[in-house]
Amino acid sequence: MAAALKEAAKACQKGEVPIGAVVVHEGRIIARGHNKRETANDPVAHAELLAIRAAAKKLGRWRLTGTTLYVTLEPCLMCMGAIILARVPRLVFGALDPKAGACGSLYDISEDKRLNHRVHVTRGVLGQESQEALKDFFRKLRAEKKGG
């Protein structure tokens, strides 16, 4: 999760919402991603999707069995859809997302028995640090808007 927080810091340096993700396979980080929606003008450039794409490319397959995705913020519906479609077996995230979270906050897609894949989820790992990074980012953004 510390590596995902480093990715979140990279996003923040670019003026992006500080969300980071890494994919681990056989004990090694094989892919990284951080939010790039603003810099790429891409509404789907979420950290998780970028990390999932990079992992699939690295492994040479779309099924990401045997991997764990670490992300600093609870994934949204779109990202949970991608996690399920990529067959990621394990997800570890930091902060809850009460406005868009699809792993327990608003929805819990990971446990939906109607889907063909379920994800084992661990919540709250370095959650305080993940939440603080987000709070600091939005606090600074609000201050800039007031001053500008």
C-alpha cells in the first residue's frame, strides 16, 4: 500500500486527485497507476484502470488471476467492474469513498453473487494516510479558488 501512496503523491504533483494503485503478482509490483483524468482529459483514466491495463500488458493476458490490486481509495462502480472483468482475486484499499465507493460504501459489487467473479476485499489499509492525502489536496484546492 505504501507504493500506492507514492503513486497518489505523483498524481497530486500533477494537480490530479491523489489516488494511486499498484498490482502485485508473485510478491512483486508488476504495474502502477495514478489518477490522470485531468492531464489526459480522459474520464476513465482512474488509477485502478491504468494499473490493470499495465498489468495485463506485462503478464500478456487479460485474466489477472494470481494478483492483488492495492489502491488508496475505495474503487468506484466503473473500476469495480474492471476489477471483476479482469478476474482480480484480491483487492486492498485504504480510504472509504462515501460518495462513489462500490466496495461497501454505496454498493458492494465485490460480493454480488449474480456476477461470475467475486473479489476478496481488505478495507482500511493505511486508510488514515490515504484519507489525509485526499483531505490535504481538496483543502489546498479550495484555498486556491478562494485566493484566485
